[in-house]
Amino acid sequence: MALLEVENLHIAVSVGGVLQPVVRGISFTVDDNETLGIVGESGCGKSMTSLAIMGLLEGTPVRITDGSIRYDGTELLQLSSKQRRAIMGNRMAMIFQEPMTSLNPVYRIGDQIIESLRQHKSISKKAARARAIELLDLVRIPNPSERVDSFPHQMSGGQRQRVMIAMALSCDPKLLIADEPTTALDVTVQKEVLELMSDLQERTGTAIIIISHDLGVIAETCDKVSVMYRGKIVEAGTTENLFERLAHPYTRGLLNSIPVVDHDVEWLEAIPGRVPTLGEELSGCAFHPRCPIATGLCIAKTPGDTYIAGNHAVKCHYADQVAS
Ligand SMILES: Nc1ncnc2c1ncn2[C@@H]1O[C@H](COP(=O)(O)OP(=O)(O)OP(=O)(O)O)[C@@H](O)[C@H]1O
Ligand SMILES: [Mg+2]
């Protein structure tokens, strides 16, 4: 049994009283010490999935309409939010997409970490401050005993992102979800933040989910990958298996829009077209309007999973040809 098991998860958003499906039956697992990357274009349902796991959809127009989310064998979707808080404590933490919206600009960062620590543990102010400095040091903020008194705007984007990681770690989570931890950062800082997360994993055995729209970032940091398109996982496997034989035209398009890749020149430009809007129903494979190899079959029939090697699963009628 894996630490986190998401099975056939469906999520919909209520628009004018009508439920529009957004996440359409996704399944994945994450274990201790394992890093799962979820990749996909803007709007495909990545953040909704993480908010669903965290139990943060209450009070929003977003509803979980089917499926299961189990943590350590406990079904989370059957718990009230009170039960959930009691059972789960702080075993999960999330780093949000935009650090400036999650840090309060009017409080010193140290005080924000201290508050988070004291919410989760009975610990004196003095001990919490010492722990806050330790955490800032752990995420490699220089001069942590001075920086603990900085305000968010006095730090760089990369430093703020690290402070967010320090806050997420303040409760010693068993599962850490990092939603686009790097998009706002330049490439070197991105790399440092990701290295930091894998160092932390080595030390603490945390299970990590990294959400990104950059397949390159995922390739470097994750043990396994799920590629989402329009609310479905269209390709999934271990990083090794998947990159050895990319088998979904969408995944190939994603990778080859990274300019350093020098093969398959015809894929080099960004994938043409756009993700269909919410509520726009498409027959067959949802990628068919943008797919360079789509045929009548792709319009007529929704593809199931084709297995390439081991657990490497691909939702494309032509997966075997694409992979070869
Ligand atoms: N509160 C909401 N009300 C209405 N629609 C929403 C709401 N939250 C999300 N959506 C829609 O649901 C879809 C999935 O959103 P989600 O935030 O999960 O995308 P994402 O994959 O995280 O994208 P990005 O890469 O831009 O962060 C999008 O089409 C979005 O517009
Ligand atoms: Mg998002």
C-alpha cells in the first residue's frame, strides 16, 4: 500500500449552477521517499488535484464528484473537515504557486514561521524562533539569524520560495505537494530550489509531488511522471521508462517545445492550438484537434491505456507507433 493513493478522481467546477468536469478520472500513487511529477499545460487540472488532496476545496465552487483519495489506507473523502484535521494533523503540506500570495507582506517572515510552528506544536516562542532560524538555514537562506526579521518584500523571489518551503517543512510533513515551485524563478534558482527539495527528501524520506508545466524540470527531479491533458492522465510511468520511449504525441510535443532537444525537428514549435475551454465536449481523444497524427479513429473512439513497458501507460490509439 502506497502512502497516497488517488483513484479514479473526478473533479468538477460549478459554473452558473452547472457542474463542468475538470478532472476526469485520474489515478496515481506516491510512496515514502518517492517523487511524482505531474505535468501538463495551464488549465489541465493540476492545482485542483493538489487542492483536492490537501482538502482545500471547501467553500469554493469546485466539487469532487467521484473517486477516492487514501492516505496511509484512510479514505480522506469520507471524513468531515474536522475529522480530517484531527486524523491528518499536519502530515501533508503544500507549497503554493505564488509565494507572494501565501506570505503575508505585513509580517516578518520569522514571525510567520513561528506562528505556523506554534499552530502545529506546543512549543515556546523562544524555541519556535530558534527552530525558525534552523529552518531558514536548512533552506539555505544566508545569515538566517538576521534574515528571520526580514519582511517578504526584502527578499528575492527565490528566497521567498525558500521561505515557503521552510514554512511547509515546519510541521514535518510526510507528504509535500509543490505546485509549480519554480515558475517565477530564473533557471539557476529553479535548479537550487529543486535540489534543496531532493536533499530534504534524502534526509527525511518525505513523499513529494511536484507540479509543473515544464517536462524538463520533471525529468531531472522525479522518480515517476504523470502527464495530464484536459483532466486526464494521458501518459504515465517511471521517469526512466517514459523518457526512453515517449509514446503520447502530447508528451512529445511538450518535450520538443524545449529548444535544447535536437531530434524530431518537425515537433520543435510549441504544440499548435489550445487546450479546449471548460464545457467544450470533444468526442474521442481530447487531443485530436491538435494532434499531427490524428485519424478518424481518434475522433470516434476514446483511447484506453496501452502499456509500453512495465507500468508505462499511454492513452493513444497509436502509442506503439509514436514510441518506436
Ligand atoms: N474556482 C474556480 N472557478 C471556476 N473555474 C475554475 C476554478 N478553479 C479552477 N477553475 C478552472 O478549472 C480548470 C483547471 O484549473 P487548475 O487551476 O487546476 O489548472 P492548472 O493545471 O493548475 O493550471 P496552471 O498551470 O495554469 O496553474 C481551469 O480551466 C480553471 O479555469
Ligand atoms: Mg495551477
